[in-house]
Amino acid sequence: MAAPNSDAGEVCRSDFPAGFVFGVATSAYQVEGATNEDGKGDNIWDVFTKINGYIKDGSNADISVDQYHRYKEDVELIAKLGFEAYRFSISWSRIFPDGLGNKVNEKGIAYYNHLIDYLLKNGIQPYVTLYHWDLPYNLHVSEGGWLSEKVVEYFALYAEVCFARFGDRVKHWMTINEPLQTAVNGYSIGIFAPGRRDSPYKEPYLAAHYQILAHAAAVDVYRKKFKATQGGEIGLVVDCEWAEAFSDKEQDKVSVERRLDFQLGWFLDPIFYGDYPAVMRERLGDHLPQFTQKDKELLQNAIDFIGLNHYTTKLIAHSSDNSESPFYEAQEMERIVKWQGGELIGERAASEWLYIVPWGLRKVLNYIARKYKNFPIYVTENGMDDEENESATLNDFLNDEKRVRYFKGYLGAVAQAIRDGVDVRGYFAWSLLDNFEWAQGYTKRFGLVYVDYKNGLKRYPKSSAFWFSHFLKDKSDNGVGQS
Ligand code: GBH
């Protein structure tokens, strides 16, 4: 007998292996609020958001959705919906207010202890990111932040405190979220904190270099001091749009390879193969830093799983006159959203960059598996946004059929990749709640749960949350056997 509530061919939970984990994701600066409480130091986003012109609606995350005070309600919601895991990040400047590792702020530790304990009490596994873009501001101004070699040691120190204080309960760690975004948008295009754009040929590659080394240093600390007793795993989170060739022309196919090397190879090749992709060395010359022999030893296999944030797919064509930014110029390609015939690659979400192309996720998972030794992968973020709209009703936002279609499509693509033989271990929807969407402020809503910013930050699960909940709870198998 067919499983009662799933249409033929529609994705269902039994398409995923036993032990596959489903969760929701957020990040500290985007949801916590309480930016000035309990001894927390400023981070680069606290400062960046206050500078006129960087955030679309002039907002900041001083309050955001106030998870710092409402974590119990949010954890209960996660549990009620049936998710088994919560991916959140720790705010570095809550632990070390000046970033220098002088003195642990016990109140910051206490907050995460409470959150972790409450998750576990509700049967939810914590998946913890150490760095999701919120560098302690003092570390940036006094030491040069990601541009200075010193940040590697400071990050390792911070990581060590997190392992020591939380690692008895946290078994899944991620060092850094999307180092690409920090490097390119933070240090070349300047639309993200710290908003640097004066040295776009050089700084992004330095900022990436020290993030990679910081990752490796944290993994080293974990393996040497904690792994044996705590038994957890630790990974890096990269972001990658799938790149589909615009045409059959050889040049377009080659530009696809280049695009993927500049997105993924930039961060994964040093860990898996000991150096940056050859094409980056050719094109960037002296701007690309060198790894010392010691770096290479530290980097070698410094990863237990790959975290993949994936939202969308672009068509890629060779192009020698991409003046968008030096980063894209070096890649000699352009990103296109319409097929040659003029048809859109997929339906657009609210964000200008986000087209709904589920098959792209299957392809990128297969690509990673092929290139990186069929390594374990977690999809650590996947989701889409609606535009904030003052004249829309609450119900308009709650009936998010488009998001339901998005999740069905993308989960189907993950299930396909698993059947293809890719070792995918888990999937995290972005995001639990509507929240502070960086340079877009509150103008974009990525949540499975709506937040009413005008009325006490009340949470309302959207249709997609209910759909997910049903998907998660429906353990009947797909077609044969029990009903
Ligand atoms: C994720 O990045 C982040 O990890 C998460 O915090 C965020 O909320 C989520 O995306 C949704 O955006 O197109 O260059 O003008 C995904 C990669 C990087 C995609 C920045 C959008 C927007 C700037 N994102 N990019 S750009």
C-alpha cells in the first residue's frame, strides 16, 4: 500500500538512510540580539551595521529575533516540528570580548551551556559553528583581523575554549562558515563586514589564507586534545552554487571548471591536495599566498566532513570582459540566469541571486564526491526567501507554497545524490526563523517560521514548517509494506 500522504514519486523520509539527520540552521549574529549584554564585546557586524549605507533598510541586529532571551521557546519549536538537530553558531566576542583570548567571559559560556542543555533535553543534537562572520571588532582593529597571521592563533585559542567547555555535549563542530563570503564580500567587494575594498586584488586571498590556516589549527587542537575523550567530528562549511555550462562550447565548459575551482577548490584543495588549484596560481600569481611545508602538514586531511551551503545554480559562460569585480575578472566568466533560448533557469525567489534549481544540488553533491574522495557531506544550509512586504497580510507569508516546492525539490535532489552513491549524512534547512539577512537587513525572510517584527517578535510556523514536520514524522516506507 502506498504511504498515505505522499504522492507517487514525491520525496519522503524513507528515501534517506537510517541515521540521516534533519535539522534547521541559524547563526549567532542573525538571531541572537542582545548584542550588548552579559559582557559581550562588539564584533565587526555590530560596528558595520551602524555605518550609514551598508544595510538596505538601515537596520542592525541589536535585537533581531531575540533568541538570546527566547531560546527555550525556539528549541521547543524545533522539537515540536520534529527536527533532530539544530545548527547554530557561537558568537566569538561573547566568549572573548576583545578577541584576544585574555579572559573568558563566563556569562557568554553560560548562555551556550543553557542552550546546549536545553537542546539535549528536548532530544535535539547541537551542530555548532565556531565562526559565522562575527569577528570580535577589537581583533580586527588592533591586530588586523583576517589579514593578519596572528588571527590563526587567536582562533585556535577560542576554539580550544569552546571544545573544553562544550565538547562534552557537542559532537559535531564546524570551524568556519563560508570563508569565500568573508574573503570576497568582506575584503574585495566590501558589501559585508569589515567592508574593505581598497585592495581587492590582494586582501581576499590573504583573508582566505588565514581562514584556511585557522580552520586547520582548530582541527589540530581538537584532534590532539579532545577527540580521544570527546569522540566528536569537525568540519568546514563551504558554499557553492552549481555551475552549469551555458553552451557546449569548450570555452564555456572550461570556465565552469574554473568557476568551481575558485569557489570550492580554493578552500578544499589545500586540505585534500596540499595547495590551491593550479588555475588560481596561474591567474593570481603573487597575490595568492604560499603554504609553508609546516602549513601543508597541518592542512593534510584536516577535516572529518564537508559542510555544504547550497542555494542556487547559475549558467556559466566564458567572458573576458567581466568588470564586476577583480574576483570575477580573474575567473574570466559570467553568470547567466537564462538558457540560450531565453527561458529562466528556474523560478526566482526574493533575493536577486536565488533561482530555484533543485537538480543543481544533485550535481554539486556528485561533483564534490568525485573530486574529494567521496568524503562525508552534510548539507548545512539550503533554503529560499520571500520579500518583506508591508502591505502583505500575515496569511500571505504563512502560505509559503513556493518554499514547500523548494524543499520538496531540493530534498528530492539530495535523495537522488544518495542513490548516486554520494555519502550525504544530513540536511539543514535555512532557516528556522526569519532573521537579520546581513546587507539585506530584514527585507528578506528565509524562515520556516515567520517572525512578526512589529508585534513582540511573535513566531508563526509557515506552511513549509508544517510540511517539513509531516515529512519528518512520516516514517512509513514509500510504497511497500506497512501502512
Ligand atoms: C548564506 O550564504 C549564509 O551562510 C547565511 O548566513 C545567509 O543568511 C544565507 O546565505 C542567505 O543569504 O549575491 O554577492 O550580491 C549563502 C551565500 C553569499 C549568497 C552572499 C548571497 C549575497 C551577496 N550568499 N550573497 S551577492
